[in-house]
Amino acid sequence: MYFTWQSAILELSIADYFLEAFMANTLKLPVGIENFEEIRKLGFYYIDKTRLIEQLLQGWGKVTLFTRPRRFGKTLNMSMLRSFFEIGMDKSLFDGLYISGNKVLCDEHMGKYPVIFLSFKGVDGLDFITARRMLCAILKDELDRHYYLKTSAVLTDEDRILFTKMLHGQDDNIEDSIRMLSKLLYKHYGQKVVILIDEYDVPLDKAFQNGYYKEMVSLIRGLFGQALKTNEFLQFAVLTGCLRVSKESIFTGLNNFEINSIVDIDHDEQFGFTDDEVMKLLSDYDRSERYPDVKEWYDGYHFGNADIYCPWDVINFAKKLVSDPSARPSAFWINSSGNDMVKRFVDKADQTTRDEIEKLVAGGFVEKQLRLDLTYDEIDNTIDNLWSVLFTTGYLTKIGEVKVPDSESYAYKLVIPNKEVREVFILQIQEWFKAVVAKDDDTMKLLSRAILDKDEKQIARQLNIVMSRMISILDTKAPDAMKENFYHGLLLGLLRGSNPDWLIKSNRESGDGFSDILIMPEDPDAGIVIEVKYAKEMKELDAACEAAITQIKDKRYDEALRDEDRCDILAYGIAFCRKRCRVVGEKF
């Protein structure tokens, strides 16, 4: 016995030793870290995206806009660009990465430019004055980063005075601030400036939501017009955002303006993780067996010709797996935002659109012609514009294209990309349905009265009316028991929501089993038993209702009600098939 315990302790110690050794020699996973220098210097895991630098320089555009969904690595890539191009940055950050293999390009461009790096991610506010103040604070932070200009021997006294005024917020010409800073940097270094603007459209989004869109468009148009269009001190600029806001809105008259979106082949693997990158990451952390879960939940996006995973999800889940190999996938991406666009879409959906949403949730596709350039104030003009926004923001992805008959145009075949995003749609559909039903007081009163009066036809009629408005979230591949549970939950929710004075119990032990629904109305002598069934075909509804009544009798589901001295018992067998139902009632 002593030998057995000793062996067990020895095996446990060895396991602990190898776990500690594994953790000590494994790079940390950078959850929420978007600073390239921090990731490289502090020993975080990094999936190499430096090919983007080579592609940008070889394709050379004066101004390039990348549009990708949120949490797909835009900010980290912009931080990487800053670290590569900016004068004085640590060149060893790129040791061993792809770009270091292109020595000619590195010698010519690495660390050779002054850089203005701005993130508009924090520009928010309930009114324009607040949002403008926040934008000024972000600009001031970048001015602080170049504080050395205040004492630059190369600048003139007038330049230094101007910089000091800008630094202290005494120069109110915010529209010219980026251009003016680039001018001062050019004078100081004798080299044109690289301008990087991350999340350029966030101020427009917030302004649209809070009612000051026109004022913000005017401000951003002036800022970008000065910095990107009439700026002789600009080497090149890169912008990122979620939406490709129409050129006429804020980029009017801008030449050499290139837009790279999720439909373009160029740079298609540089935002998000590829399949090979995900498999390597899981292998590096000895979690390859969880690849099927990662693929089901977080894969499914199609950028250009590449199949892409959401990096935010993959990194978060991988970190959980390191400490808990049996961890279940979570909705990391959807929980990092309010998902207002899906809510807006579901709220505005007409019956045709609801049918299309059902098709998507069930794993099918819809064909849509989309607009990839919109102004925010056009989003609500038509439901088609909302389809476009859902596509560009990552809630839908394309699996192909089809030619529109009698036209030169093409439509995209759209699908929900993965299990995580499907959960977003289901959640918003459920919330929408609850709100719709709550407003329909007349239907709920008629349903409740019909249940008390044993009016089977009226019960079925009111339930059919409710279900006709519903967006079904049943997966056609789900087992019948799961579908039955869905209808059980639907009916239970309707009854509880419309009858606050009824005592309603679900799956309670009664007689020889567990009844689906037991109801104790206000009348102390009355009691109601409901058994729910699912039928695969419409023709099976009547038989399913009879089977439900037989089950109530055989299992004596009325016993719990009789124990409460409720002897006036009504029993209902209710069978559902898609959006139709039948009701059979008996008095016990």
C-alpha cells in the first residue's frame, strides 16, 4: 500500500513539473493587448502579419483605407506599421518576422519616417460638444508624444509658438491640426510624414446613434481634407474602420484613395487568422484536439479568397484552454459589443425578411445585392442597406456570387459565419419576439379566455397568429426532443407573460411522471394540464394531440392538481409543426 501511494505522489509531481515547464516555456497569450511593441518586448504570442508592410510598400498608395469587422486585428496592425516606419523605434522588434527577410525594403524604409498615429476609438459622446472635446484630447495626446518639437532647434520661433498653442489647446483650428503637425515634423526631420488613423469611423457611428451626425461629418471632412488631400508633407496614410463610408461623405476630392474591403483579394490574410495559423497556435499550446470546437464557433469568414477566423475569439478561447483543457467555447466577440445592428435589423424586418432570417439561422443562404459604401444616415433608409451593414461588420459573410438576371450586376450569397454569430441572431430574435408578444394584449387575452373555456379552435387560432409573426430559430437538424422543448418553452413564456395571476409550473412531478405544464388559475376549483408534442409533418398533428391526451391520462398528470383540491380539470394536448398547431382538449 505504501508503494502505491508513493507512486501516485511521484506521478503527480512529475505531471506538475511538466505543466510548470510547459507554462514557463510558452509565450503568454495577448488578450486585449493591441500594442505591437508591448507584445514583442514582453514575450507575448504573435501571429506574424508583417507581410502587410511589404504589400503596402510594393502596392504603394497615397491613402489606403482598410475596412474590416471589429476585433479582427486592425489596431494591432496599425501599431505594427508605426513600429516599423517611425524614426527611433527599436528595429529588433522585427527580428525573425517575415518582413526582416526583405533586407532591401527594410534598409530603405524601416525607421525612416516621422509618424502621426491616432486612434479614434475613444471619440464618443451624447452630444457634439462632448465628442469634439474627446477628439481634441486624442489629438493632444499625439502632440504630447512629439513634445520635443517645442524645443526643436530646426523650427522657427513662430513654429515653436504655434506648436505650444496647439499643445495647450489655444489654437482652435482643429480641422488643420493633423496637417500642421505633419508640417512641423517635416521641418524637424526633413522627411515627409506617415499618417496612421485607426477606427476612423467610430466618431461617425457614435454621432449617428446620438443625433449629431451632420456636425461630426463636417468636422471629420475638414480634418481629413486638410491632412490627406492638401497636405504636401504627407508620405502616405493608412486608415482603418468597420464601414466604408461613401467617398462623397468625408473623402470628397481625395485622389489616389484606395479602399481595401472584405471582398478584395489583396491583403485578404492580413486581418484575422487563417486555418494554418489557428492549427499552429493550438499545437503550440498542446490543445490541437480542440480544433473542431474553434472551427465551429469562430471560423467561417471569407475575406477575398481567404477563409478567416476571428482572432479575438481564438486568442480568448486559447487562453482559457491553457488553464482548463475542457473549457467550453464562449461568445467572446459578440459580448464585446452591444450588437445594435442586429437588433436594428430584426426590429425592422418585414415578413419577407423574417423568412430570410429563418433560412439563415437554419444554416441556409440568401442572395443579396449589397452597397459597400454608405453614409451612416442612409443605413435606415431601406432594409437592403441593413443587409449591407451586417455583411461589412461581420455578422454575415459571403460564400459565393451569382449574376443577377438581365443585368451586369452580381449578388452575394450570404450566410451566418459560425455558431457564435448564430447565437447573436437567436438572442435578438428572442428579445424581439418577447417585445412583440408583450404588446399584443388582445391576442393574449383571447388565448387565456379560450384555455379557460375549453375552446380548442380559438386556442389554436391565437397560437397560430402568434407563430405567424415569429422568426423561427429551430435548426432543422436538431433532434425532435429539442424542437419539442422549444415549443414547450414558447408556450410557457406566452402563458406566464400574459397571466400574472395564474400559478404556472413546468416539468413538475405529478402522478407517474413529469407534466409539461400545470396551471392553477384564480378559480380555486380549476386546474389545467398541458402536454406539448412536436410533429414532423402537418398530417401528423391530430395523432400527436391524441398521444398527448393519452399520456396525460396514463401518467395521471392531473394528480398534483387534485392534491390541491382542484377537481375541475381541463387537459390539453397541443401539437406543433413549424408555425402551425392543433389543440385537443378533454374535461377530466
